[in-house]
Amino acid sequence: MGQETWLEVIGHGYGVKPDGFGYSGIRLRPEPGHRLQVKVTRQLPAQRLGRLTGTGLFAESQKLGEHLEWHDGSILGCDSIVTATFQKKLYWFWGDTNLAHYPLGIFNVSGATTENFVPPTQPPLAIEYHYFTASSSKQNPPRARGVVDIPGDGPTWLWGAIALPDAQGKEHLVGSVVKIKNGLTPYRWDLAEWNEAEAKFTSITTFWQQSPTTPHAPTVPEGHAVRWTDLNGKAWILFCNPFPILRCPATYEDWKNPATWEKLTSEKKATTPEGTTIAVHGGHIAWHPWSKKWLAIFSQKAGASSFLGEIWLAEAQTPTGPWVNARQVATHKNYSFYNPILHAEFFRDNSPLVYFEGTYVITFSSNQQPTPRWDYNQVLYQVDLSQPPFTH
């Protein structure tokens, strides 16, 4: 206290200008009872709005007597997000999920719903997730449970969740389910439907299982389900990761009939305004009504500062591309931010704002210092398309 002290400033996409020796930091003199403020500059287009999942969202504030009304859920961390709107609720489904009682938590998809959720305008984020919990749980808060019931060893992951009408007009919440072994190797793909009485997905059919005669999976409806109406007025569902790989007519009957599936070929690349090609990893596409263009958010494979931490936004006139005008919108130095998705449910005709989230985690990096509470959780960003570098 009372001494002028140098503090290094480190932040993904935020910081202070380095001095002549290359040091990025500030000098402060802390005094008892005084308040000091450090101003940082956002260095890339994406504004970080905050952490969406995990406990301790207001842990430090609550030590100071603030946000005492907030109660954490039971989930410490969770992997890649898939969302779907069904019966006027937004359904959220996550992959492998950490709980407090043991390092190995949920490996058959955790889930929650939210109602009346509107686009956030500023941090802090405080979404009231209504988690699907074990009915017999005596924990406080109740312990979250898995929501996909598919037998077999290894993790279970859900992709392509979407609500589709049947011939009588009834909506069905459906998705594709993959069983994993040996780290990241699929050995079974199922079509599954949400059972409302039991609040879980159950298998309709197994459309591929690894065997000596079928060692490799066919093109499957993986990734994210995206609605699209072609020039002839026909409604389709595109399955994208991040670009379309398969489509089927937008009905429940067609979705569950592989004979109606059509394989699509998309280049896994995007180009910058200068013509540089960006190698694309996982991501998502969506129509943006304000810009009147298709947008793609994706992690760059083997980027400059991290293997999967550089995030780009590209645009196209059609959902099949070509994807051009790619611009880097966020960076995570020696950290991963993978499987980002666009929150198209937050897009507005009269708003240039774009919202995306992804999984923030040290996996696939050499980082040995995970960010406390934030690591292995979902983080939300906002981009304003009316600001540089998107304005022409």
C-alpha cells in the first residue's frame, strides 16, 4: 500500500497500449479506502458480454454484499451448446458437463429451458436456466441430470436439435445422437425425439452402427439444424458444421426418413476482403435480417495465437456460399474457443447486432493456467455490423 506498483494487463481481445519496451501494463498507487480504475481498450470487433454457464457467476460480488438474490445451479462447466425453440421455450443442450460432487459429471447431455429470454444489452449476464434435474435429488440446488437415453459405453452427444411439424401440424422436438469411444471416435448414430412426459430424448432408430461391413458413418444430420426456404418456396432443414453438409424437407416425416436426405458439398474455407483463405473448424450459420446476408461464425484451425481460439465472421448471399469478407472478431491467446454458434433467435430486422457464444477452455492449447470459474464454460459475445470493419 502506498507504493507505485506496476501491473501487467492481460485480456483476450482487451488491453492497454504497450510502452517503448513492449510492456503492456499500468502503474497504480493503491491506498487504503481508495478506489482505482483501470481502463482497457477493446482491440477487436466482438464485445465480450460475459459468461453464460457455470457456478460462481457473482461469487466476488456476493463477498461485497451485492447480488445476494442470485443462487447458482449445480453445473460447474459444460461443453458445446445446441439450442432449439419448442413450445415457446428456448431449449439449451450441452455436451459433457462437470458437476461439483465428482470430476466426472454428465456424459449424456445436460439441458435446460428459459422463457421470455431477450437479447442481453450489457453485462452482467444472469440467465435463469431451468435445468432438468434428477427427481430423487436431495441436493440443494438439485443436481442436474442427463437428458439423452441411448444405451452403450462412452459419451453421448446431441446435434441438430430442431422442432418440426408432422402431417397433422403437431410439433416434435428432434435431434441426432452420436455415441463416442476412444476419445472422439463415433461408433453409433441415432435419430431421437424428445419425450415430454419423461423430459428426455429417446431413440427412434439407429441409422448407423460401426461394424466390419460398415466401418465408417455415412453423411449424417450432424452439426446445427438451420431453416432455409429455396427460391421455389420449398422449406428445407440444412445440417451445418459450420457449412451445410446435408439437407432434408422441413417436416417431421422427412427428417426421420433417410431416403429424403440429400448430401451437400461445401468448401470448408472462407476468404478475407484481401483474398486470404482462412481454414475453418467448427461453427454455425444463420440468416441476418438487418444485413440481409447469411453469416457464418467459426473457429480458425491453427490460428496465429491459438489452435482453436481465433474467431471469424464471414458472409454469403446463399447458405452454401461462397463465404467471403471474413473478418476476425475475437481472439483467445493460447486458449480455445470452439464450436461457436450464432444466436439467430436474438437477431432483429431493425438491429445490426450479432450474438454468438462458444466453449472457452484450455483443451487443445498449451495453457496450464485455466481461468478460474470461466474455464470449460460458455461465453457470449456481441458484434455490431454497423461499425468498422463491417461498414464499407
